[in-house]
Amino acid sequence: MKRNVMKRAHQIAKGLEGDYRARMSLALRQAWKEEKEVGKEQELRKRLQEIAAEAKAAKSDAVLSALAAERREILRQIGKKCRGCGKFHLPENIKYGVCRSCYISGNAW
């Protein structure tokens, strides 16, 4: 992990101008910030998979509604909003700014 951060920091620093120490300082801050964001997104995606498994096993409506609310909140954090239906979806499920179901049904046009 640290090795990747240093490699990324050197890539960023190459594109900056000025004193090398200052460039590396800024680049390291940015590289660590990127690393934290990637780690957070991976955690949230893993939690989405856990929620799907829990929803299959859930038997009460209260548990299902709580899981659905948690899923919506996670999708707000890492997802993109569909221009057709207005819901949040994972970025890989958005094409031309709309989700698959809106794309097929023509809601966005």
C-alpha cells in the first residue's frame, strides 16, 4: 500500500512545478487522499454485497426496510444519479447518464 502511494505521489509530483520538497509534500497528501477514497469505496461495495445476502435471508418487513434504507444511503455516497428515474445506481450501471431500465424504456429521451 505505501509503495503504491509513493509511486502515485511521484507521478503527481512530476506534473507540478516548483521546489521538489514542496511538490512531493502536496503529491503525498493527494496520493493518501486518493488511497483512502478507494479503500472507503471498496468497503461500501463489500457492504452492498452483504446487504444483498442479508435481504435474501431476512424474513420480516422491518429488517428489509432497514436494509433498503442502508443500501440507498450507500448508493448516494458512491453512486451516480440517473437522469431518467432520479435514483442512484452504481457507476457501472449508468450508460449515457441513465440506468439500464430507463435506457431500455426510453425514459430519458
